[in-house]
Amino acid sequence: METLLYDQNVDLLHTTVKTMKALVYHGPGQKSWEDKPVPTIKVPTDAIVKIFKTTICGTDLHIMKGDVPEVTDGRIIGHEGVGVVEEVGTGVTNFKKGDHVLISCITSCGKCEYCKKGMYSHCTDGGWILGHLIDGTQAEYARIPHADNSLYPIPAGADEEALVMLSDILPTGFECGVLNGQVKPGDIVAIVGSGPIGLAALLTAQFYSPAEIIMIDMDENRLEVAKTFGATKTINSGVENVLERIKALTNGIGVDTAIEAVGVPATFELCQEIIAPGGHIANIGVHGKSVTLHLEKLWSQNVTITTRLVDTVTTPMLLKTVQSKKIQPNRLITHHFKLSDVVKAYETFGNAAKEKALKVILTNE
């Protein structure tokens, strides 16, 4: 009788578990749109957010290729989005049910040694965990740890699609590329990679009035887009000798800042070739393979090489610039899909050159 009662209780528990649809990773090249339990509050500082709009990041493509081995079978992918708060834990004080929020790709407790330094990406109880170490945002609902420090209120009337770009790519391009690259007025800047992250760096580099911003890519369509975003010169690395062209444009000196926005060995090596003495190489790309560091050439050149995972410390400032229309990140959006069509969206985003895709918006309808 007790066994039967236990079995009935188990059945009852199963019938009360709410489910949702989510994109689930099942190893390199394997993903599916499937049922998963709706997330619940685990600790008092959590919030549950109903996703309204999300997107696909180049990092998600790296995950799908197997470049991020920490992502395990069964993980819900995604680390960007906007939505509405469905539930908050008792420790959340800045948000309540019904609030419209921007989800940061970086989770920060706000209290640890790294957070106090503004290095949210290295938070001892957070960092980049969404869609990486915990379930992410390409789903109907997401659990957001440390909600008070990892969500931002969305002003009434804001363009929520544009704000999805503030979850990751805009602060990434700005912090890892422009700030680390120490872009200054009058500088000559080269951005290697004219994808969404490279274009985000292009948009935000213009805060500092560089003399030239040279975009380098093999995709002619993306280079044409870059011109409309403010690039002063473009180089198609598929048909031109980039090093010779850079020398011609800089009187043989090289560029002041080279921003790597692809994440493959060839593009990082190119940055080493085109940098001027005293220049800055700022790496943004997610690298899944080792690269060669040419210290035999760079050791005497006063060159600074920086790496960084976005901290999102600039998100409040960028939010203001978007609200004032100083920059318009919605221009990065080229395709729209229903969230339920996320597998098709991956096909489009993964064939960006053919599909002329930059950023896709997935809407949870």
C-alpha cells in the first residue's frame, strides 16, 4: 500500500511539472527544439523571466562546433534576450513580477572580489554561465541568477529588438575591442571581421573620432554594410593582399589599433602583421584553436595585446546612447523568426554569407 501511494505521489508530481519549449544542445552539430521543465527559483536571488525576444550569437555557433567543451549534452543554449519577469526570489529587491527587463549575457553577484573590480565576467558565482554552464535564453523561460545585478529595466516605449543587441554584442565590441584597443581621436583602426561583433566595434569606435576605420572581411555584402555603418575604408581579404593595402593606406607604418573579431588563427596573425609600433591588438574573437604569437617580431615593437571576456560594465551607458539614438543597433538585425523556428534560424545564421545575415531576432509568440 505504501509503495502504491508512493507511486501515485510520483505520478502526481509528474503531472504538475510545467514544461516549455527550448533549444537543447546534444553535442557537436546536434541540437533540437524540445520539451524541458520550466525553470524554478533555486536560490532567493533568482528571477524567472519569460523570454519575449532573443537571438543567436557567434559564440553559439562555436558551441555547436564543439569549440566550448564545457557546454554539456542537454544544455539549453543562448545568453541574450529581453522579456518580462515572471517570478522573483525573496532576495530580489530591484525587480518584481511584470517588469520588462534586458538580460545581461554576464551574471554578476556584485559582491565578490572580481565584481568589485568591475570584472563581472570573472564573478566567482557567475560570469558567462547562461547557455554555457547553466540553461540559457533560447527558450520560453529562463532562470536568471543574481537578478538584481544581471538584469536591467527596460524604459517604457523602448525598441526591445534593438535592446537585444545590448545583451552581448554591443558591450562586447565596445569593451573588448574599442576600450581594450584604446582607440583615440585621429587613430587609424582596423577591424578584422565585419560580422555583428565587428560591426558593433565599428559603431562604438566612432565615440572616439578615429581618423580611419578600416573593415577587413571576405564577405563583400558585409563590407558594403560596414560602409553604411561608418567604415571609411574596406578591404576584401579574399581578393586583396591585406598587408600591402594597409601599408599603402598608412604610409608603410601600420594601424594604431587592430581589433580581431573572428576567432581563427589566420585573423589573429593578420592583426600581428598590420599593427604599427606602439599599437594595440585587441582580441574579441572566441578561439577554439591555438594561434602563433610572433614575439620574434613583436618583442621590440611596443605592441600591447589584450584579451577580454565582456564584463558588461558599460551596458548602462550604452543603454542611454541607444535611447538617445546616438547609435542604432537595430540596424544590425537582418532576419526575424519565431522562437519555435530557431533551428531554421541557426541554418540561416550559420550560412551568413549566402543568406546575407547579421543578427536574427527570435520572438516568443
